[in-house]
Amino acid sequence: MTKLLLAIDVGNTHTAVGLFKGENLLHDWRLSSKPNRTADELWILIESCLHAVDVSSKEIEQVGISSVVPRLTELYREVARKRFTSEPVIVSVNTVPKMIIDYAPPHAVGADRICSAIAGFSKFGGPLIVIDLGTATVFDVIDQNGTYLGGLIAPGLNTAADSLHRMTDALPRVELQFPSNVIGKSTVESIQSGVLYGSIEMIDGIVRRIQESLRCKTKVIATGGFSGLLKTQSATIEQIEPNLVLEGIRLVVEAQ
């Protein structure tokens, strides 16, 4: 009987939870990453997700956790130990399967970046650029041999828009959608245009500079909450992989 694996990706804003049967992602959910929750509260949320698809906690044989929020890492570890049958695998440089990490120091690479790199290389090979469009906009670069070369970290779309609102007296918080014209005809449209088209130009320009640095073309894929929105305008993003980090967690767990 194929094992059920629960993958938990804890980000700064949201937590993605995925239920795998073998290589197949059966279900996935998005929760908020509120650091003030207790382990019991987290368990209630996870149990409700499983209950909605008629899965018992007793059917979960493996748990993998990728987290960039240390307090939530420990709470989810506690949940896994208490509610499931096996010790969870926490993604880190110590648990990655055979990936050389050319970064100083290696343990400073976020678990989500490790997962994206592993899953991306597994699916597409290299050289590869993975762009994670979430709270931050993160570029990760993997060479043709599967070595993680590092990358770039820039403010994400919501981070940029919220900063404009918080740091000024007159600028409103706006919904992030492309305006009808790059030249904004209102303050809302001007912010939308600046944040979104500015991000597109940054993405395409950075991809070009990375490829120039590598002296070769690369595959370019995107993941994260804003990947679908930006792919429509980007000249360099070739494919969207919305569950890339969850896939990476699965690969790390299976390699143990």
C-alpha cells in the first residue's frame, strides 16, 4: 500500500499543506502563518483539512516540514510527533539529497529555497532559474550538474505595495492587478503599474543578467502566489509550478 505523506511548507505569510500518495499530490490547502497559535490550534486546522477529504491521521505515515519561521517549525514538529506515527523530517542542508550548496554559509539558505531547487532540478534539469513570487521575490540558480549556486532576494509585490502605504501619508493600499495602461490615470492605477510593471522589468532584467553571468540560456520557472499573475506579462518566465516547494519536501522525505 502506498504511503501517505503530509508536506508542510511554512512561509512568512502563508503555510501550504499538501497530501501526497506516492508522487501524486492528492490535496493541498493554504493556512495563514500566525506565529501566536498554539500546537493544539495548528493540529485542529490540519485535522479539519484531513477530515474534509476523509483521511485519518492514522493513515499519515510520513511528515515533512519546510519552514522559514523558527517558532512555527517547532510547533509543527510538536504536532507531527504527537499526532502522527513517525518523526517528521525537517528540511535543512543536513537533510537534502545529494545537492551541493555553493553558498556561504550553506545553512543560511532557506528551507523553501532548497525545496524549490531540488524539485525544479528534478523536473527540468539544469541550468535552471527558479523564481518564487511570495512575500519576497526570490531567484534561485541551479547549474547543469544540480549544484545550487545561490540567487537574489528582492521585496515581493505585497511587501512593496504595503511599504508604499505604510511609509506615506497619502498613498492607499491597493489591489494588485494590472491596470489597463502602463500610464496610470489615478493614484491607485499608478501604484499598481509601478509595483507590477516594475516587478516584471526587474524579473526579466535579472534573468537576463543571470544568464549573462552563466554564459548560457536557462530554463526559467516560477512558483509562489503571484506567479500566475506575472507570467502573463513576463518575457522570460516559461512555466508555472505552483506546488514546487511541496514537491521538494516530498523528495527530501523520500531520500531519507
